[in-house]
Amino acid sequence: KRMDFTIIGDGVNLASRLESACKQYYARILVSEFTFRKLRGTYRIREIDQVVVTGKTKPVAVYEILDYHTEETFPNLMDVVNHFKDGLAKYRNGKWDAATGAFSEALRLNPRDKLSELYIKRCERLKSNPPAGEWNGVWVLKEK
């Protein structure tokens, strides 16, 4: 006998949105802050954003799992992660030039780090078109 099942709920919705977001963030594996709390200390991970997914209003921190990489596929991984983390903090504080500098250094250490490229472009866009109101560093994902 074959059985079909359907699962619904906030966790399933968030997982689906994060799966879709992998393309936008050039990532293979993204996890939410809820999964991250369970994994901390077990994997090489970098926080990549705080997002509001379609259908929700509360931001969720998103992390990229980097454990599958080798020095060949992701050179200078921990140095890149540290510069990226510095850039992310500056980005969240609205310090676009300083953030761009940190992301550029991450990109110099690993020229294939598309996520650093994405943030450099974001900073340039936000610098030339500042966000209305108070900036909180949260990105709204519009795609499902």
C-alpha cells in the first residue's frame, strides 16, 4: 500500500523559504537560527543575514553551513568568515563604506565568495539609495 502525507506548519514554511533562498545567497545549505542553536560548535558556520520570509513579519537569522568545503573549494575559510562577520556587523549598523571594505577583504581572500560580492553590491545600492526610516539590517525576502 502506498500512502501520501502532507506536512504543514511554520517550521515547514520556513524550511521551504530557506531552500529557495539558497540560490539568492549562493549557498548549498542554509539553516535558521533555530537549527543553528542545535548545531553550534559542531560545524563551520557563518551567519549570512537576518530575513523576513514571505508571509511572516518577524526576522529570522540565517546561517550557511560550510563544513563540506575544502581549502581548494573555499580558500582561507576562517579568515573569510571573520572578515564577513565584521562586514555584516558594519552593514547592520548602516556603515556602508566600512562594510564594503570588510566584504572586499573577504572577497580578496576567496575570489569565489559570491556572498561577499552580493553584500558589496547591496552596500553600494543602500549607500546610493538609503533606506527610509530607521535601518535595522533586516532583509525582506520577496520570493517564495
